[in-house]
Amino acid sequence: MPDSQRLAILCGGGPAPGINSVIGAATIRALVSGVPVVGIRDGFRWLMLGDTQHAVSLSIEDVSRIHFTGGSYLGISRANPTRDPRHLEAVVTTLGELGVDKVITIGGDDTAFSAMRVAAHASGRLRVTHVPKTIDNDLDLPHGIPTFGFQTARHVGVDLVKNLMVDARTTTRWYLIVAMGRQAGHLALGIGKAAGATLTIIPEEFGSGRVRLAHVIDVLLGAIIKRKSLGREDGTAVLAEGLAERLEPDDLAVFGELQRDEHDHVRLGEVHLGDVIELRLRERLEELGLSASVVTKDIGYELRCADPIPYDMEYTRDLGYCATQYLLDGGTDAMVMMVDGHFRPQPFSEMLDPRTGRTRVRLVDVGSEQYEIARRYMVRLRPEDFSQPEALAALARVIQVSPEQFRERFGYLVGPTPSSASASGVLNAAD
């Protein structure tokens, strides 16, 4: 077989459970067809520099059992070749020097965009396919189809939140739990809903515009007051870290100078959203004459390199197999999807958002029954709390104001909200 007939595999972005399953399945499928495989270490980082020394040959023996493990056998990076045409050319040329004519990229929306640009720049020199990976679950797949790693991250996150819920009740405190999710609230909502957290706050619930920090604080205040009116002094609130990116510029100033990654995204891991919200929340509680023990906890890095649960192991082995098979069959320029048990390629050309020129991001559908059910089980202020005199009076008593004053202060929180015509009744979470 000519040296040009090689498959390269690389991983970009942040870790997610199941990466190794994709690497293993893709490698084995190629090797049994006689196609050599090279693993590219650290994403696009070294390729952009014309470095061929960070490519390793992969064998079936190397990868046959890595699907059980978290992390990435090939490492990972956020290196972005799309910023400079010279970097794109270096990537294509270096892969050519390695004898590669087929490439599988594994990553989220940024890596998908890089794959598109590399494929376009190669002008036929490479065939490229992308495997959708992110615990944020925000790649634009059909409804109900997760990105790989999401289910494992949610599973591990639920265990962590479950323990914090017990601690909250035992010690009579509130936990503010910040979960990963740069633009979308899928992970925070998935964890909060499955665990039965007191409430979850995600960017999508505030519409498409900017979010005021004071609004987020008031949502939490309302939940704390409502819990107190029900005789509970504890609670758990799950917050999507993407709230930070949606804050008004003057609210963002509280975080100081914000660092950005290679794809020009705010490094949310360095933004102490929970600490800022805790500080502001304590100030508001004091103004209202309320006491509450509040503790913040970030969860995210604990989730990314967890060993995949069986769902993600099976799912990612399917994706890895199909990615290689698609390239072997002559396919290119598409993302790999499994829809109703069948492989479906999504062309790169259909993944771009015409407004931004970037890959489309899948947000939580706050108009869905799935989201409405989540809201119904949360403890937060609702229209019924203001329309029922007894409920309103109970809330007002907590902060020692009149019902009219309470309505004036917090009534705006129960303005138009996503609803479902088939959902009815008011449900409050037990924990």
C-alpha cells in the first residue's frame, strides 16, 4: 500500500469521557482493512509548527482496551490553526509528510470549525471527518442525540450533587454549584434535573440578550425566601458557567481582566462566577435581614476525564467505527452522527451558522416540555406565588414586608416564562 494511504487521528478542545473509545474503534477498523494509523499528539499544536515528531503509529494491541479509560490516549489541546493561513498550510503539509490522506478529528464546535477549514484549505489533498465530542452537549446534532461524553459527565455530576444535597440538609446550608457549559446549559440542567436540585439557572432562560447579575441574584433570593416560607433553610442551586459570558459588560468588570483561549473564548475556568454570586447574594441577604450559610462549588474538571459509562463506551465505539468507514468509502467533509441506530454524515457546509460564520451551537429549548418539567420541580418564585394571597403573604413575612412590597420587589421574576400547554399544577422539589 502506498505511504499516502494513512489515517491520522487527533483530538482538540477539552477532554470528554469516551475519547479513547473513538480512537480505539477508529484505529481497529482502519487496521483490519490494511490502512496504517498514526495518532497525532496534542491536537493541532505540533502540526501547526510543521513538527512530525509528535505522531505515533497505532496498533490494535495499543488501543484494544483503552475504551475503558478516561482522558485521551493522544493528549489534547486547544491550538487553533484557523487564525493564520500559514498554520492551515503547515497542518496540511505536515500531514502530507506523514503520508496521511485521511483525517479524523475528535472535538467540539471549535475543533469542528478547524476541521472544516483544514479540509477546505487542503483542496482535495485530505479527506476529513469530525466526531462530535463535548460534555457541554452543544453541537448542533438532531434533538435527543447527545454529544459523546455528556451522559458520563452528567452521571458523575449527579453523584457529586447528590452528596452535596445531603451535606446541605445535614449542615443547613445552601450550595451554589457551578457546572461547565460555555454557551449552553445542557449539562447544568441535566445534572440539576436528574439529581432533584432545588433549582437550576441556565443562560437560555433569560432569552437571547444580555443577563444582569442582579437578576441572577434575585432568582436565588426568591428561591431562598420560598424555601424559608416552606420551613427549609437549605438548598442546592446548579448554575451554568455560561452565565458569565452572557453578563452585561459592566457586570463582567467585577471579574477583572478576562483571559481568552486560542478560539477567543473567555476562559470560564478562570472566572470565579460562584464566588462573585456568593458575595453579591450574601450582601442582598444581609440587606433583607436574612441569614443563610452559602458555599460555592465548581464541578467540571472532575467530570471531563472520568471513565465513560457503558452508554458512552458503546456510543463512541460506533462513532469511531463509522468515522473510519466513511473515509474508507471515499467520504469527506462531514461530521459523524448516529440517528436511530443508523450512521448519518452531516456535511460541514450544513453546520455553519450564517450569522456568525462559525459552527452552530445547540442551546437548551426552553419552550419544550422537557424544560418545563424541569422548571415545575424547581423551588423558585412562580406566578401562583403572587396570585394566591396566602402564598404571597407567607413569602412577604419571611423578609418582614407587606405583600404589596414583596410583589413590587420580586414580581418581575415571574414575567413571561417558557410554558407548555399540557403541563399544569405546581410542583416543588423535596430537596
